[in-house]
Amino acid sequence: MVSSAVFSWLLMCLFTVTTAVSVQPTCSFPAIYNFGDSNSDTGGISAAFEPIRDPYGQGFFHRPAGRDSDGRLTIDFIAERLELPYLSAYLNSLGSNFRHGANFATGGSTIRRQNETIFQYGISPFSLDMQIAQFDQFKARSAQLFSQIKSRYDREKLPRQEEFAKALYTFDIGQNDLSVGFRTMSVDQLKATIPDIVSHLASAVRNIYQQGGRTFWVHNTGPFGCLPVNMFYMGTPAPGYLDKSGCVKAQNEMAMEFNRKLKETVINLRKELTQAAITYVDVYTAKYEMMSNPKKLGFANPLKVCCGYHEKYDHIWCGNKGKVNNTEIYGGSCPNPAMAVSWDGVHYTEAANKHVADRTLSGLLADPPVPITRACYRH
């Protein structure tokens, strides 16, 4: 039996702990710096090469907005949650404002450099090491400009140097490393490269940490085998080739192997970078949920592509025109993108991106399980 004195002491301890947690302020991130591929590109590849065309962006922005979707990406929902403006692409020289961060992601980017041009297979020349080099240049150049510029209006478009240490650094990259691997390597060869791939991402985190960055939000890669493009030229699959959701089983297994190695790397980085708060974010689970249980989440057939014309062996990509049986066809949008998971066979709709954001930004699919608004605290 617990005495009244001991019971009172326990209550006091509980109250003290509860009060300490409740008064812990939310993180005040002044900026976001993002590194990634088309899953988080807000205009980089459009600025560097041919602009993304209609009907991309029509659902939310009502025009093409440099994003491979009908609307917002997960990085846009991150900005909204942190009450910050949408990120301008670093490569976009017109109309950009970098006061609250910059986006170095470009569609087709990989973690490791690839010996291909973008005109062959769509692989961006801006691999992760190039994005980090751009960040280094951006940080140094913005400091120089801020000291030179007298106009308050122009200064308001530049970051504050003291805020780089307080910013959130987000990573969403790795999918294209797997894509290249599936195209050029055997399963065993690709699996053997994964430790080196994730080590390059670790080097990027170390670089930013050495410059004062302390908060990192690292997405794993999604279920690559669930991208409808994988089924376009497949024909009749052999037994066991697809999983119960209709996804390519071997490709998803490789994505999960990548994620296992990435999580191990994040855990090791936490030990090494003793002042860093590094969150591992499981977007794989959030994306696979839409494949395995679409109706419950309000989606139609998740393997059905919303934008473009894809019937049997005829494929006209989103926003393009082509001929089918001597009839010109336009690869336009489906009537209700809000019920679609896949926008163009490779990228997700805004509705799907919102689901990923809702499931991850709350901390439900994060390790440690904290919301993004408290990601600055080391746990």
C-alpha cells in the first residue's frame, strides 16, 4: 500500500514531467532547404530545361508551376504546416524569393552521379553532391549580396545568415538511383550498391551539419514497384511477379532494402552528429497504404493513371499529343484527380501527396515519432 506522502510525491513528479512537456515550445523554423528529385522539385528542372506544361499544376495553381503533379507536393504541405511560403527553386532566376529557404531538388536527380544525359533517360545532371555544392554557393553568395545591397526590398528576398543554423533541412531522394539500377544492373548488383548510395546521402548531411545545420527531416523512398509506368510494357506477368496490391514485388523489396540501409545510416548519424536532430520519415508506408487500401482512403484504382492516354500498348504521356489509329489524341487529365493516386504514371496527385503529408507530418510514420513542428528537438 502506498502512503499518502509517497502518493503525493508521485503526483508531483508526474505533474512536473507533464508540465515540462506541455510547455516545450514548438520549433520555429525560419527557413526550409530541400534536396531531392521530382517528388519535391518546385521548379528546378523546369527552369534548367524545357518547362513542365499543361495540365500539370492546374488543380491547385491553375497553371504549370514547375511541379510534377496536378497541384501541391509533400514539400508544399511541409511549408504550409510550418507557416512558411512555398519554396522557390534555386535554379529559377525569375520571381524567386529565398528569404525563407530554397529548393535544390530537380526532377530526375539521383544521390550518386550517373553517366547519362537528361535527354537519354531523364536523369538530372544535378545529383545530390551538385545540390550540396549549389547550397554551399547559395549560402556564401547570399551573405556577400546581403552586405552589398542597400535596397530593403531586395534584401527581403535574401536569407539571414544567422538563420541557416535554425532552418529545417529536408531530403527526399533515392528513387532514381533505384530506377537506374533496375535498368542497368542485376538484382544482386543493385543491392550491393545500396550501402554506397546511402553513404553519399550521409556525406550531404555531414556537410550541412559542419556548416551549422542541426535539424534534418529525411524521407525514405516509396514503393517503386507500385508506379503504374512499370506495368505499361509488361504484358502478362508471371505468377508471383506482382504482390497482392498489383505492385512489382521485387522492385518493392529493393526499395525496402534501400530504406533499411537508410534507417541504419540515420541511426549512426545521430550517434556521430551529437547536436543534430535527425528524423527518419517513412513515406513508403504512407504511399503503400494507398495501394493496399484505396477505397478506405477515398481513392479509386491506384494503378490507374489520371493524366495521359494509356490503353493497351498505346501510350501518350501527360500533356502530349499523339496518334492512335490515325486519330490525334491529347494526353489530358482525368475528370477527378482528387480520387486518383497516380498523376502521370510516375508521380503522385496532390490528393496522394496530401495523404503522405498527413501521415508523416504528425509524426505517426516518423522515427522518432514526433511531429515536424517539434523535429528540432533531439530525442
